[in-house]
Amino acid sequence: MPKSRHYKKKKGPGFWIFIIFLLVVFLGVTNYRLYKESRQLRGQVDFLEGEVKKMQGKNSVLKTQAKDILDSNYQEQVLRERNMYKKKGEEIIAFAPDVLQKIKSINATNTTSTWQGKIGEFGAQAWTSISNFFNMLKEKINELW
């Protein structure tokens, strides 16, 4: 008996086109996934860079405030504003917050050049009251001497 020959079937061009098509589809899907992920990461990087800039701005403001707090002139100014500090011989006169708001609103709306015009009628009355108070103190001191 003759030997049987086993022949391999040759693969036609359609098979190779199909393999190449599958390879292209696989690479396209992989490339799209990588593109989507890199776009997402780029968005996160941009957001975090914005956060870093905000934090750097806050940091510089805090550093400036820290320097101010250590300055003795600034400390004295803050204590004086809160009526917690006075020098010997000084008297503290404190206005109620609503009075200060009225003075600030008058200052903001009035644009005349004199100080009484800027403060307005209320400021002039306040100035008169303060002036009378100091005149009274002056008289009392003169009586004691």
C-alpha cells in the first residue's frame, strides 16, 4: 500500500485579512481605552494644579499674617482696636458698633472735601460730643491742680 500523504490545507487570503482585521480592532479598542484614561488623568492633573495655586496663595497670605502678628506695632494696633490696651494717661472712648456703621456709611456716600462733609452731620455731632468731653476732662484736671 502506498503511503498516505497528509496534506495541509493552505490558508487563503481571506483568513489573513480576517486576522489583520481582528488585530486592528484589538489595537483600536486598546488605544481608545488608553486615550480615555489619559484624558481623565489630565483632567485630574489640571484640577490639582489649580488646587496647588490656591494653596500657594493662601500660604503667602498666611505667611504675611504671621509676620504681622509677630510685629509689636501690629499687636499694639490690634489691642487698641479691641479696647484692650492703653498707655498711661490715655482714656478709651468706645463707640457702639451701630454708630461706627453709620459713620462708615456716611463716609462712603459723602464725597465733599472737608472732614465734616465726609463724616456728615452725625460725625459733626460726634466730634462736638468728644470735644465737650475732653474740655470737661481738661477742666476737671485743672481743678485738681
